[in-house]
Amino acid sequence: MDKLVMAIATGFYSGYTPKAPGTMGTLVAFPIHFLIILLPATGYYLALTAILVLAIITAGMAEKIIDRQDPGMVVIDEIIGMLIGLINAPLTLPALVVAFILFRIFDICKPFPVGWLDKHLHGGTGIVLDDVMAGIYTLACMQGLYFFGIL
């Protein structure tokens, strides 16, 4: 069971990348996105919800397995955050690149409340929710860029 938990929590082992595991985990979100956008709207949002729940559970379990708080190799949080940022994003290379860059900026810089969530929540919820908030910021920016015809 621990191997399955670690496979999921580390984004199919992308989190073990020695340099920038969060960036590698973020990239794993894209093939998942391309699969779930094939679902009808209800299925798409159910899949996102299931991935969110799975992220919280496996991130918390991985933290206990590794015996370290918010270990860098756990990147399922980046995956769900990026998936949230990609909601209704245009399927063009420029839009996907912009979404990726925005998410990484919000995840790294941690504007309020991203940083607050990162510091004050613990366990699987704490690991995941700051990235969910970074994903929400990304989503808001992407929708604004789309609305104003920039993307």
C-alpha cells in the first residue's frame, strides 16, 4: 500500500527529480488534464473533486511514510493546483504555457493567502490547499486574460 501511496503522492515518481520536483509535478498535470477534458462537464468536475480528495489523503499519508513535514517529493499538490488553473483554459500552446508560468509564480511566491495556508495548515490538507489557492489565482488570471482577448 505504501508504494501505491508514494506513486500517487509523488506524481508517478516525478517528485523524485533532483532539481525542481514541484515543476516536474506541475508538468504531470498536463497529460491528466488532456484525459479528463474528454469527459462531459459533470465527469470533469467529479474527476477534479476525486483528484483533490486523493491528493489530500495521499499527501498526508506520504508525509507520515517519509516522516517529514511537507516533503518536496510530494507533488500531487502541484498536480491538483495546476489542474484547477487549467479549468476552461484554451487548448492552445500559448495559453497552456501562460497557465504553467502563472501557477509556478503563485506557487513559489505564495501571495496571501497561499503563504498563510502553507504556514498554518498541516498534514495532507496543509500540503494541498496552498497549491489549490495558487491554482485558483491561476484560474482567475487565465479567465481574465481570456475575457479580455489576450489568450
